Amino acid sequence: MNFSGYDLSRKWFDFCFVNPEKIRPIHSAIYFFAIEHCNRLGWKEKFGFPSQMVMEAIGVKNWRTYQKALQEIIDFGFIKMIEKSKNQYSSNIIAIVKNTKATTKALDKALQKHSTKQGQSTVSINKQRTNNKEQITKQFNIFWDLYHDITKKPKTEKPQGFKYFKKLNKTEMESAIDNIQKYYDSVSDKAYLKKAYTYLRDKSFNNEFEVKNNFTHVLLQYDGNAPITMTAQRYNEIKNNIDHSTLIKGPEFITQ
């Protein structure tokens, strides 16, 4: 034979592409098993093609279904029947024909068009990924500067910070930036403020912040009486027993 399995495969799929209304999966199964069998026999010009063997190989149970599909492949011009079997237990003698009617132009054009679209799609996806990365980097830089402006902590371990920042979704990124001041105000001892990357890793921006009051004393002013000053701690202990309606104003919270 002056052709290869690749030549036969290419011609077959050229034909399938141009004639999709004629082709069923069973056609390809039979044809490619015929090529495989011929190859194992050393590419003989003609060879036995036992129906039972082929049906078992391609998973077809009905002999008439198989025979009909085989005859259609013969009609397509890809297989030549040399001698027809009498029943499903005898062997057809066939030859594989290099179908010269199949054209490669339509399939080649379609594949080229598909490759172009796929390339354009890949470029679009890559561009979108680049834009997303740039946006995330921009957001992170805003976070990074603001966090250290508010907390006054040294700017260290920035790569670690970016590693955890880019894992956040859009809403979390916004919360991480918006809640820096709340987080800062909620920490009484500023020595315990977290590093930026730890703040992101632990998602501390999602905490329910309890803002600590900085006042130390409370001033109570009653009408016609001298002002009373007490510690904030003492005020919290007795405030439920104070008649606030008699105060001129306040109470006033002050730092001494």
C-alpha cells in the first residue's frame, strides 16, 4: 500500500466534515478497526474481516446494524468488498481504499478558523487576567500604605502581605481597607497591633470591633451644686443609680 494510517484517517475525517448528515459513530468504529486490523496483518492488499470479531471489538450486538453500516462505508468509497460473507459467522474479504473524493479544503479552513478564534480567546483571557492582577496590585498598595500610616508599624514582609491579600475576594479586599481604623481603635495596647500580613491572614478586618474609650474620668454637673468628678470605673459601677434627668448636661467624659 502506498499510504499510511495517517493518510486514511485524514481522508476519513475530511469526508465526515463535509458529510455530517451521513456519518454515525458506528461508521468510524468499523473503519478504524479495519485500518488497525490491516496494519496488524502487515498492510495486506486484501484481508479477511470476520463479522463476529468486528462486532465484538466495536461493541455492536445486532448483525444487521453492523452489515448496514459496513455497506454504507463501502458506498462512501473507503472500503472495497472483495468477497461477501454468507452470515455473521463467516468472513468478508475486503480491501481498504484511499478515497480520493474526500476534500481537505473545508476541514482545513474550519480548523484554521477555529484556531484563530481560540487564539483570540486566549489573548482575551490573558488580557483579562493581566488587568485583574494589576487591579489587585493597585488595591494592595492602597491597603499597604494606609495600614502603616494608621498603625505606625514598620513596613516589613510585603510579599507575605500580597500573598494573603490576593486570596481575598473583592468584598474582603474592600473590608480589609475600610476597617483598618476600626481595628486600630479596638486595640487598647498598640504594642499588640498585628503586622499587615497577619491582619490579612487572620482576616482581622472581619472582627466585631469594640472600640475602647480613652477617657479616664466623668464630670457630673447638677443645678445649683458644685460639679462632681469621679473615675470612669466608679461611674460605670454606679451609673444605674444616678438620676441623669437632673443633670444640667452630660455626663461629660474627660481625660485627666
